[in-house]
Amino acid sequence: MSRTILEVTDLRKDYSQRRGLISMLTGQERVIPAVDGVSFYLRENETVGLVGESGCGKTTIGRTVLRLTDPSSGRIVFDGRDITKMSRAELRPLRREMQMIFQDLDAGLNPRMRVRDILREALTVHERPRDAEIAGRIRELLEQVSLKESKLTNFPSELSGGEKRRVGIARVLAVRPRLIVADEPTSALDISIQAQVVNLLRDLQKNLGLTYLFISHDLPVVELVSQKVAVMYLGRIVEMGLAENIAHQPRHPYTGVLWSSLADKQTTEVTRRVTNVAVERERRNWGVFDFEQPASGCRFAPRCPLYKDKGRPAICTDPASEPQLRDVGHGHVVACHFA
Amino acid sequence: MKFAAVKPVSRVLARELAVTALLLLGVSVVVFAILYLAPGDPLNVLLEGQSPRSELALGMREALGVPRTWYGQYAAWFGKMLQGNFGNSIRTGLPVLPELARVGVYTLTLTLGSLVLTLLIAVPIAVHAAAHGGTAGNTAATLVAYVLSAVPVFWFGYIVVYVFIHQFGMFPLISGTAAKQEHAWLYFLVPIFVLGIASGTLSEMIRHLREELSRVLAEDYIRTARAKGAPVWRHAFKEGFLIPVTEIMSAKIPFLLGGAVIVEQVFNWPGMGRMAWQAAQDRDFPVIMGIALVAAAFVRTGNLVQRVIFTAVNPRASRE
Amino acid sequence: MDAGTLLAIENLRTYFYSRAKRAFIRSVDGVSLGVARGETLGIVGESGSGKSVTALSAAGLVTAGPGVISGRVDLHSNGTRRNLLDGLENYARFTEQDGRVMAVEKDERGWRKHSDRLMAGVRGKEIAMIFQNPRSALNPYSTIGKQLVETIRLHTNFKGEREAKERAIHWLERVRIDSPGLRFDNFPFGLSGGMCQRAMIAMALSAEPSLLIADEPTTGLDATIQSRIVDLLAQLKTETGITTLLISHDISVIQRLSDRIAVMYGGTVVETGRAAEVLAPGATARHPYTAALLASIPSAETIRRKSYLQAIEGEVLDTIDVPRGCRFYGRCNRVTEAIRENCAGIEPPLAEIAPGHKVRCWLYPAAGKA
Amino acid sequence: MRRYVQTPGPIGRFSELSLAQRAGPLDLLYTGYGLLVVAVVVASYVLGAFGWLPDDPQAINVGLINAPPFTSGHLLGTDFLGRDLQARLILGIQAYFLPGLLAITISLAGGSILGVLAGYKGGWFDTIITYFDNLLDSFPRLVLILLVIAAFKPDIYYVMVVVGITGMPVIANLIAGKIAFLRQMSFIEAAHALGLPAHTVVLKHILWLNCRALLVIQATLGMAEAILVETSLSYLGFGVQEPTPSWGNMVQAGANYFLQGNFWPSTAPALAILATILGLQLLGDGLNNLLEGKRRK
């Protein structure tokens, strides 16, 4: 079996919402636990999908794992080395082995630089290749992402969505990474282009042995590319297991709701139990739900079909017995009293 | 729900007042620093009203227990200021604050008057440009605005004065106090006209108002307003007009005050500007210091008013 | 156009101009569509296909220059038939060079005034619209209640302050917003995306329009919220029987709500027909683009076998550098030698290959006009 | 009736278009005029500095007072002491050129540092720098300068230091805004993720590639502002003193004659001020449309 390349244990990340000068002085800060104790591991050349609604913390995990933002607590071990507390300088050489593809198509593409210069800069960040070598490497990168040579003189503003994503991927491949966190790589693209990028990412994984942490709310795509899928809800992993089990035999009610929300039932047979989301209380600019005072006990209780069907059992909202992830057979874990 | 809307506004108001107070404190520190660092020890002149440093005076000062350290002096100076004692003018010996109050009114009318006049010119041009895009007429108007913004205000003043001499035979020595003449109100308006036209802020105002209004007219909610057949102006007014206008007014007050110094000089207008020129001429520290503080306070008040309007209009701001 | 048609768009052309490239952006390049009364026509297409611009042109909301330059938009409502682009030729003239528009002259201000006069009493009343990214589409400076009351007092006879408010709360209930009385005084930034979209739907329907145009109503919302909104639209359709022009890039949304479907590519309609014929999994005759689009979505089969997606090569057409022949020729994988010359040279007509099912492709020339 | 024409043949690509093709006719006009003014100013400075003047600016010629332009020997006529106006106007640039450069250097350098600290570092820096900006904006510039004059009896260079410092907030805000724009499209984060060191991100990507146009524009507007302040001061009698010429004191000197109907001695320097400031502002706007494109970010 392949080696574990990334191991995350009990990762926590709190955001404090400072509001203006006065509240900073008086210390009124609202602390929001974006990631509230998450543990998972990634094996080499494998893809783990991370799904959940916006505001569930999946993007924050992506950034924290690469130390683009610093975790509040927990441990991140990359390739056997604990990088949680590493200084910027120590981290820099490691930085080349773990890269990120951002949701925004323009991320990393300086609007004032032509594609050739963007790629050349990426090639010279960690190494000092000679010019001849650079030209060769650029051609190789173009082939890897199937981008026409004529695009080298274009500015980012002249590229189509698909081309921008390809240049973004080529820029990341330039430093020869081993782990790539892909944050919603396809959501900003049209359907036909999405399919191209999905195929491209899978080819790269096969040819270069890359490991992906694939973050997306596009469930069919996640199912297709991932071996394992983790479902997140309000900062916690509520279920994790093999992709087909998560999609076809979900044990956590939220996973059922998520997959059932796929408007047409082409992909899954789970009966569609649409819950009446009466509790869709908006928490200003933080996810769909009232995050600060999460319901005591299981956070999903307010929206949970099982909770209603079983006549609102007390255990679900008992603060002492928040459901923990437990194994329900060959590695499939779920955090629900009734799974 | 209505009541809740009132509470936060007052909370935000308190915050704005606090920020304004902090800034005024900063202003006083800057002014104090300039005086403290100045040769000729203007500060002690201020504190005791005597002639500048001499050996005898130094000894005397020790005896009187005048604070040695700079923060001691600052505290003393600031304390006196709070009681309204800005020291006395070296030239006239009169207490500064009452003097400033007397002449301040003239400068206030001149500044606000010219601000309104500049707006009256800038708004139509900007609104037309935003609503209809760059038509020929509009480009010409913007170019004229550029030229007017580059005109040296004192030269423009001379032209107006010259026209007056031809039209009405003479021009009052002190235009502000020419109450008796039959064209008194006209002499009163002339400086406002000059500063309003040639204050150098016209082109900047047009650009700001035009850009803000164009941006808002392209917003999604304006398209929704048109889609539902509602009048666009009712929806675009707050963010597209009211807020930019108050923003640019508060941003341009410092420039107009600067222009006022010149215009008051050209027209012998009895305002703070001329007094500041006089004070700078005679190194009359108390006066020029008082004027700097009052002018800064005036600017900060303008900004406070703009912030209050912004908070009242923008529901999200009052919730922050 | 049979009596049942509510809205008939004929040969609509809406162009924009790219100053940097000194060329026209031919967003809508000769589109003809019809929406029958009580029916939901779904327009699906990728970005740049012209689907939203078609809707905005029909509602007279295109502002950038030159905008609408030719075509008819006939609205058959309460007994009258009106062309919403009546008199366009006096304001917009264009010259063509070998079949392609190369110069346009338009009196934009004149046309805008004329169009606003034409649309008075139609826009907002007969035709209501809802848009994507609901939270930015609502006026952030006033409560959703006030915005709802404004529409009601503008377009219905509930003129009084109190009765208009009651009517507004009634509509908030119909769109299943929780505690409508409370939400009435909320500002858009205090509501979730889903709630804002419900408020916008209430606002549109409260004018009791004949036609609802929904331009990407689910874009910008979370998956679970999207399906709630789709359910709501389906329920409101059965309750009110409203005729809807639904525009979306999300095929699953179109499949669930549409009676008839039009697929657009590069500013033209490439296929129209009943939903079952066009987007149903089993349907046979189908435009290569529609087939390829459906194949791009991972089906249960593809996922189980972890096989590759049949992705369409090349980039989405940018409607500036429009090719001579079929617009999809560059990316089409079903070109046979027999028709290659036509595909490359001549744009295929939208030919009827079955009653009500039209396709713009040389693979199906027999039934179509040469 | 607005006309749109597409030229037949292949569609050009934006990156290949030359600057002139990309710009609108108006922008070219503004930039052209602006560049002309800058050229004249620089040339005049050089002429003045080396003393190659058409006539002796100080030579008093009582017989030829307030001569109108185009009198023999004096292209632009003479002032109230019969001195050649053209020479004095050229020499008058000395009062602005170097002090103006000093002011814009201070504004650009200080503004960039503050802008980068506020935008890139953010957090406390952002709050402190916003406070500092608001503080500087509180003073009407001329009043603050008069205070400094009263306190230090400074020469022109002191004054220009004050002008430079008070010019910093505008530039700091523009740069912080630019960084916010880049951050909002995740550019900054992507650069860090790749491993680019902070100094490359700041110096190369932010300042050099994305802000150089903005800095050039602010330099021209800053120069116009410096000239405006200096002419106002010399008009008030604080700038360069007689007999050394500066446009401000020349306008002031010609004032009395102006009111008696002899406009030219006061108008010539005033037009010089107007043309220069107009040129610099148009250049700023023209360059902005050319380099930054329409969006003001």
C-alpha cells in the first residue's frame, strides 16, 4: 500500500471577527470555530474528496494544511515531518512539494505578465535552471496541460476560462509538487471545460503520481475523481469513507441530504427525502447556519430528518453526547447516534 | 425591528465621535510638535505670553514652575486650550479664540458657499455623463472643468475685480464689510463665486461623482429595479448620489479652506484666511496655531457629518 | 405562431462592441424562440452562448452599445399582440459584407427612450424577471418588505399602504419564507442567498405577470439550497400556471423544470424540442453539442467504471471571431466526410427533424430547408 | 447616432495592439499635450539652470515698461520695470522644478511604504495607517504650511517636505486598494503558495508590475499640486522674493497694473501656471486611461 504523505490530527482553526478600531480596543471579538477538530490522512497517489456546503470549513482546511493560514491547534505532518509549527524559512523548501490550485481562475496570474513570464517565474522560484533548459521545461509544461504554444505571449485577460485554469495548473506543476490541494478547481468553469479539466487532473495524477485533496461541492465530479470522500458540516467531518459507499449507502443523514439535493437522480438511488429546511437561519457572511451558538449536541439536529422521524430524541441535543466519528466497518467512519 | 435600527446607529455615532476625538487629539499633537520644535521657542511665548527665551526669563520660568519636559508643556498647553485660552495674539494682544470666532463666520460662509457653487456646476455634468455616457457636449464640459481647475485662483480673482471696477465704478476696500453700498450683497457673493469656480476641485468632483454614479447604475439591483418597472432614480439615489456627494464635499473642505486663504487675500475678505496670512507674516504663533486647530476641527466636523449620513443611509454600516 | 404562444422572438440580433479588438461581440446572432402559454421553456448553454442576453433583450434591459439591432419580440397578452421591438429599424441600421454585419449605426438614447415607452406597463407587469446572485440583485438600502410593497403598489390594485403590506406578507408566505412578518423588515444582507431568492421570486410574482423570466435563478447558491429553489419554482408553476422562460447553465435544473428546451451555442439556437426529446438520457436524434454536453456530466455508469469523461475539445466560442460555417464545427466530433464541406462553409438551418423538434446540423439536412 | 465599424480580416489580439491603438483619441490628445508641457518645463529648467536665457531677466529698462508681447526684442513683452518677461518666465521654473521633484519623491516613497504596509501586512498596520492618513487629511494644506512658515521661517525646500508628507495618504490609499484588488483574486495567496519570497511579491508583482503606472500618474498630479502650492505661497509673498522671478510673485507684481487695465504682466505668468497645471492633470488622466484601462482599480 502507498505511504501516507499527509496526516492531520485534531486540526482547529478559529476566525475572530474584529470590527473597527473601537471594538479592537475593547476586545469585543466574536470567535468563529471555522474548523473544529478535523483529522484525516492522505496516501500517496490517492485523491480524497472534501465536500460540504459553503461555510462548512472545507476551504479553510485546504489553506491551513498548506500553512497558508496558521492553524489554531492540531498537528499537520507532511511526509513524516511535523510542519504545524515550522517557521516561514523552514517551510519554504517544503513549499515546493505541496501546492494549491485556487478556485479563482485568475489566482497566481499577474494581470500585467504574459503567460511565458508567469511560467518562467514559477520555474525559477526554487531552482536556477539555464535559459535553454527553461524553454524546454516550458514546452514540456504546455504539453502536460495541452495548451497551445501561441498562448505564451497572451496576457491573462486574453485567455478563456479553460486556458486560465491550464496556465494555473502548469504554473503549479513547474515546481514539481507531490501533493496538490485543489480548491473548487471546476466550479468557475463551463460544463464542457470542466470535463476537460477533470480528465487533465486525473491524467496528471496517473503520470506524475500526484496526491490530491479535492475540495468541491460538485458531488458527481468528487465521486468520479476520489477514492475516499469526507463530508463536512459546520467545521466537522460527519462522515468519511470510500466514495461509492458515501454516495450509495450514506450512513449520516446529512450525507443523504447532500446527495439527495442533486436535482436529478441520475447518479444515486437514495430515496429523495428532502427535509423542510425550516431552520435556514442566515448567519451573516458565515455559512447558511447560525454558527456562533451551534445547537448543543449534534449540530445537524435542527435540519436532520432522522431527528424528526425519531421524535426529536434527547440524545441528539444533549451537549454532553456530541456524536464522535466511529468506525462502522472497514474504515468507514460516521458521527451520528443512529447511523 | 424598527427599534433595533435606532440603537445601533447611536452606537456607530459614538464610534465616529470617538474616532473624530482621537483625530483631533492627533491634530493637536502635530501642531504642538511644530511649535515645540520651532526655533525661538514659540511655545513658551504662548504659555507665559512673554518675549522669547533669555537667561533671565529662563530663571524666572524655573521659579514659576513652568513644566520642563515636553509632555508637561503639552499638558499645560492642551489644558489651557480646553478652557478656550488659545493665548493672545502677539501683534494685537487680543485673546485669539474670540477673534477667531468673529472672523470664522466669514470664512465659513465663503467655504460652504463656494462648496455649494462647485457642486452646482459638477453635479449636472457628472449626472449627464453617467446617465448618457461620453457625448460630445459632455466631453467639452469636462474639458472646461479641467481648464477651470487649473486656473490660478488669484488671477481669476483679479479678472472678476476688474470687471467690477468697470461695471460698478469701484470695489470696496474690505469687501466683506461693505454693507452700506447698494451692491453690498453682490460684493459679498463675488469671493464665493471666484472660489467656487477656480478652487481647483471642480474636475476632481466631477470625476468622483461620475464614477460613483456609473458604478451604481451598473449594479445588479438597478437592473432589477428597471426589470420591475420601478423608477431607477428612487433606487440609485442613496448609493449613487447622496453618499458620493457627501463624500466629495467632506473630502474637498480642506482644499477649499486653502483656497479661501488666497481669495480672502485677493478681496480683502475679513476671514480666518487673511488672518492666517497676517499671522504667518508676523510669526504670530498663537493666532496661526489657533487657525490651524480650528480649520482642522472644521474639516473633521465635515467628515463626521459625512460619516453620520453614510451610517444613517447604509443599513449594513449601522449593524457593524 | 399558434394562438397558444405568449412570447415569440424572431431573428433577434444583439451585438456589443469590443473597442480593444475593434470587432463586434455577436452575443445573440439571429435567435428565434417561442414560449407557449403556461409552458416553461428552458434555455441551456454555456457562458457566452447568448442565453442571458436573449432574455435581457426581450425585456429591453440591454444597456451596453450597440445592443439590439434587429428582430421582433411579439408578446400576446390579455388579448393584444405587441411587438416590443416595434420601430427598431428607425433607430438601428447595419450594413453587411458577404453575409456578415460589419458596421452598425444606432441612436442609443433615442432607442432607449422609445423602448422604455414601448415597455411601459409591460416590464415588471406583463413580464417579470428574477436574476442570479440574489443578494446583490436586491436593493441593499431598503428592506425586502418595502421592495415587495413597491412592486405591488406599482402593478396591482392593492394601492393602500396596509393592504399592500398584507399582500406582500401573503406572497412571502407563498414562497415559504419562515416567519414572513419578521422577515418583512429584514435587509437583504441579513438574509441567506436562498431567502433572498425567495424574496425576489415573491417580488416578481406579486405583480401577477403573464411571463416570468428566470435568468440563472440557482447560480451562486449552495447545492442543497438550489434544489429547494427548484422545488419552489416547480410548486409555484403548478399553483399559478405562470409561463416561464428559464435560463441556466445547469442542465439538471433545466431538466427538472422545463416542458420544452432550447440549447444555445455561440449566440444561436442549435436545438429545440420537448424536454423528453432533447435532454432525456435515452433520446437518440440529437445535436452533437447537446449530446457532448450531456456526456460531459459524470453519469453513474462513468463513475462506477471510473472511466474518462467524453470532454468536448477546444475552448468555448467567444462570438467575436465567429467561423463561417457551423459554429460548433471546430469542436464537433460527429463530422462525416460527406458533410464536412457544408459544416465548414455554410451555417446549417434550424431544421425540423420531428414534430416540434428542431436541430441546426448538417447531419439532419433531409427534413430541413436547403 | 453612434457608429460601430469592424474592419474585415483577422481580429487583432489585445496584447499585440500598440499603446496608441488601444487608447481612445481623447486619451492620446490629453497625453500628448501633457508630454509637451513636461518637455517645455524640463527644457526651461535646463535653460534657466545654465543661464541660457534670451535676455537678462534682471535688466531693468525704464523706457520700455509693461510692453505688450511681440515688441521688438521682447517676444513676450516686459514687466513693470521693463524686464523681459520671456526670460523671467523661463527662470521662474527654477522656483518649482527641484522643490516639486522633492515633494513628489517624498510622497511616492512614503506613500508606497505606507500603502504596502497597510495593504500587504494589514491588521494593525492598516488601522494605524488609516488613522495617519485621516490625520494628515485633516489639515488644509496651505494653513499647515503657514503654520510651518510662522514656526520655522523655512525656505522653499522645507515647505516642499510638508507638501510631500501631506501627499502621502492619497498614494498610500491607492496602493493599498491595488493590493486589495490583487488579494481579492487570491493572487497574493497564490504567490505565497508557490514559495515566492515576500520581497518579490511586493517589489516585483505589486509595486513594479501593477503600481508603476499608478505611481507615474501620481507623480504628474503631485507635480501639479506642488506648483499650485508654490505659486499660491509666492503670491502671498512667502515664496521666492523679488527680484528673483517666480510665476507667483510675477502675477502678484502685475496686480496693480492689471486693475488699471494693463493685463499682460500678470496674465502671462498666470497662463504659464494654467498651462502647466492643466498639462500635468491631463497627462495624469490620459496616462490613467492608457495604462490602467478604464477600470480605476
